[in-house]
Amino acid sequence: MRANQFCARRSSSPGSAASAAGGFTLLELLVALTLAAVISLCISTVGTQAQRIYHTTTTKVEVYQKFRYALNDMETALRGWEPTTSLEYFIDKPQSTQGGFKNGHWDDGEELGIHGPNLDGGQAGEYDEGAKIFERQYTLRSGPNVTRHDAFSIYFRGPVTVDGVVKLANIEYMLADPREIEDDRISAIPEEVEDNASFILLKTVRYLDINGENYDRSSTDVAQKFIEICPNVTDLRIEYFYDNIFDQKPGAFVAPSTERALVDSEKPPTEIDTDVWMKEFLYGGFRDFSKGVAYAGRRDVQNGVDDRPFFQAQGGANVNRFSQLGVGQSLSIWSEGSSKFPPGDKTISRNDNGRLFFQEQIDSSNWEGNQTGLRFRAAYVPSAIRISIRVLNDEGREPRTLTVTVHPYRATL
């Protein structure tokens, strides 16, 4: 009887009643809430990190897509770089020094009267004979911070596709502010700016606009197109490989301002303006009054071999060795006075330390001594071009720089 009463009292205790009802103690509830908060925080942190990683990855992909498009376009164009001594368009006229025939080259006064937009390429206000690289910089002043940035440009001739047709055109790559581009003219970037996030890599194409409707016109039209290659570009640097194979210095990638210090330059770059250097890939030229001498062939009495006539820059190898000219390239020679040397384009068969021998047979039997005072011009293409561009993302942040080396097809090897 007592045992039954004891069991009845135990089963009716308050703690047992709460357990039977399925409730939680305060301690258990606090532990559960703490665990839920920790799990929520972990999920939030993982989600935030995932979102940040996604944004960073998307930004990188976006920037490298810009890199790929810009550098691929420049690589394709530069590989087709054509050497020329008459870069811009002209009207060829008969020359008295050529026996009354057209010489196929630009001469002073033959500049093309442009019918259409004002086309200023390369060195504004001058006729550009050969391809050129311009070295420019600008200063970015952002509050107390001041930094220098490269704004190089390059002007050359090469094939481009225009409306599905391949044309030989003049191509120019440069940095530009899209807010300063008008219908027919590009304003150069100022020497000092406060914001460069909106700058673009701009490609300008100029070509003879000849088609089935205007091919028989007496006048010639030149068309110009502006193409935005890449937005948010803050720096463009273009270097070229220069090596004088006849000296003891190794070759190097140089900018126009550094060529003098690093290599033995035959035709050093010139400073055309304050902080603006220019390199022209041309020997001689109409505006360069360098002259040369054509030496008559001589018979070697020891072996009975006739030495063919050859051409050399006036002053000999100490002045110009034509180190960038190789077999198969051409040198245009003419005289402004009396000379019995046949003028015209000559194809190089051998470069013997600056003495140029030609594939064409040149008769020197009626020469009255060596032919002096001959002027010349010859274009060349560097063996390699190194391009570096610095690009921002669409938000104007996270700058990245990429460099690529291009080997033009027409380069001298």
C-alpha cells in the first residue's frame, strides 16, 4: 500500500509533467538560438565571399577580354606593316631628274589635295615619308598624387578590311579622350589631366576611297575612320627592337628617347617638341639631305674577278652602314645635279658593312670617276615590336598591364 502511494507521488511531480509535454528548458533554447545565429552568420559570410569572388572573377575576365581584343587587333595590323618611303597619299608627277618619267615616290609638292575631311596623321602639318613612333607622356594629378603615364602612338601602312574588302591603308594607334574627338579630328591628350579613366585606345584608318562609282574621277578622295579598340586604357607604350649588326653592342628593345643610350644608332630619333620624341623607320629621305657615292666596279688583277659597282653613304661606314637593310630590300637613288648613275629603285643583293651591292646590272664603263652627291631613301621594318597597355575595369579601378611582342612579316631578319 505504501509502495503504491510512493509511486503515485513520483509520477505526479512538476518536472515529469513538463518533460511529458515535450517543452525545452531555457538553457536548451539559448543553445539552439546561438547555433542558429552561428549557422546564419556562416551562410552570410560564405555568400558574401562567393559574391566577392564572382565579382572579382567577372572583372578579371572583363579586363582580359579587353586586353585580348586590343592586342589581337594591334598584332594583326603590325604583322602586315609595309615598308614605304611615301607613307601618305600623293599625286605622282613626271620628274626632270628621272628623264621626264614618274618615279613612283612622293616628291616635294606632290601632296594630295584632300577632298573631304581634314586628315592629320602622324606628324601634323608635314608629309610623312616613313612609318613613325611618337613617344609622349602625360601627368595625372589626382589630389596630392602625381603620376606619369605613357601615351605613345604609331603611324604605319598595312592591310585592313573595310566593308569586307582588304585595302592597303595608313593605320594609326594612339590614346585619345573620346570627349575630344570631332568628326574629322582628334585632339591630343593634354600634358596634364585630372582623370584618365575615360581614355580609349583609338585606331584611325585612312585609305583611298575608290569604288565603281568614282574610279574615273580626276580627283582622289581619302576616307578616314575612327575605331574604338578598347575603353579605359590609361597607358600605351610601344618599343621596337634595334640592332646594328656591324657594331659590338647587343640589340635591345628601345623607345625613341632611349635609343641613343642603349644602341649604336645610325639615324638617331629626334625630339620634335618638348617631351615628344619621334623615330622614323627610314634611311635618308626627301627632307633628309644625306648623300651617298656610287663606286665604279674595278677589276681585281690578282684573281681576275670584276668587282661590281656598289653604293655607300657619304663618309663611309662611320656614317651609315644601312644595318637595317637586307637582301631583297630596295633603295631609291636619285640626283639633283648631273650624274651618270641610273636613278631609280635598286634591289639589294648584299650589304657588306655598309657597302650596298644591287641585283640590277649597273654599267659603270662610261663613268668619269665615282658618282657623288647621290641622294637616297629606303624604308625598313623593325624585327620586333613590344606593346604594353594598361587597362582599368568598367568601374575605373583595378589597373592591369599586359605586354605582347609582335614580329612583322616584312621585318629584316
